[in-house]
Amino acid sequence: MIDPFVLTVVFLPIIGYLLLLSLIRVSGRVLITTGGRDLSALFFAMAGMVAVGPMQLFFPSASAALLGPYVWLPMLLLYVLICGLVVLTREPRLVVYGRTANELYPALLRSAQAIDSSAVGDEKSAQVHLPQFGAHLRIEGHQGFDCVSVLAFEPMLPLSFWNHLLGQLRVQVRGISPPSPRRGWAALFVALAMLFLLVRSVMGRGDQFVEGFREWLIR
């Protein structure tokens, strides 16, 4: 039988990630964030699997004999640095949960016109041009999905531009009605099922949980 501590480490971050996104989508709310934050949240959800998989496979036993439980600090730091490198090398973008591409386009156009009065858009291609910034924005996402990204064709737009666009988009999107029917029910069901199975597996096995934690921390 699988150690309850291992099950908790693997599934708890995933459950939290799925619950957050599914509840936002089911409730009809909208979440607008940067691509870096979105990717960081995904890395957090994967942290448990990385700890059980690659970190266990390449565990530095010699260093553990010297550092004891503190060996986990450089290992976690290495994971954070790798994730940070991936985040920093990705192209800038905004990520929107809870609205489809067709619903988001009018809000994106209004946001662009708020920071550049000469901004124009092409609804058919879901693109917006901001002449003052020399920027061409596009909405990327699958038809009917309520998770889309806003990207630019130009790779070197300043961070201040994205911050202004993020602030304006959060304001303009408030008046948009949520999609009907609501999405996110499948993810919510999966998250609740995983939570139920995790609680059922851990309940009544407190001694094994503590022992698993000790074996994990102290090698």
C-alpha cells in the first residue's frame, strides 16, 4: 500500500490547483494574470510529483549524510531556479480564465484604446493594433474554451506596457457576462474525487503518515 505521506505530497498541490481554477470558472468569475504567474502556479502543482519522482531518483545520499534534513533546501532551491529560468525565458503574455476568446475581444479592444486612443482591431482575426506602442496583440485559444491567452507578435515590448494592459483589461472585463453554460464542472469533479480519495487513504493512518514524513526528511 502506498505511503499516505507520499500520496499527500503528490496530490495535495494538484488538488489545490484544480479546485482554484474550477471554482473560478464554475462561479462565473474571471481571473486575469500574467503568463509567468500562471506558469509558476502550474510548477507549484507539479512540485509534489517532482519531489516523489526526479528528486527521489537523483537523491544525493552523500550530501544527505553530511547535511541531514537540510539537504532538501538546496534541492528545493534548484527546482525553484529551474522553474524561474523557464518562466523568464517564456514570451510575455496575459492569461484569462473564465471567458472565451469571443467574449474577451471587445474588452481587449477597449483596454487597448484606453492606453492608446488610436488603437484599432480586427474582430475576425481577434487582433488589436496599438500604433503608439508599435504592438500587435492577438487572442490565442481553442474555440469555445474559457481559457485564453493574449500575446503580442513583437517579442520586446516593455514590461510597463503589459502592466498597463493587465490593469485595463481587469477593469474592462468586469461587465462581460460569464459564458453559458458554465465550464469547469469536470475539473471540479476530478478535484473533489481526488480529495475524497486522499482523505480516505490518509484517515486512520496517522502513525504511518508521521513515519513516512520522518523517513522522507531524515535519510
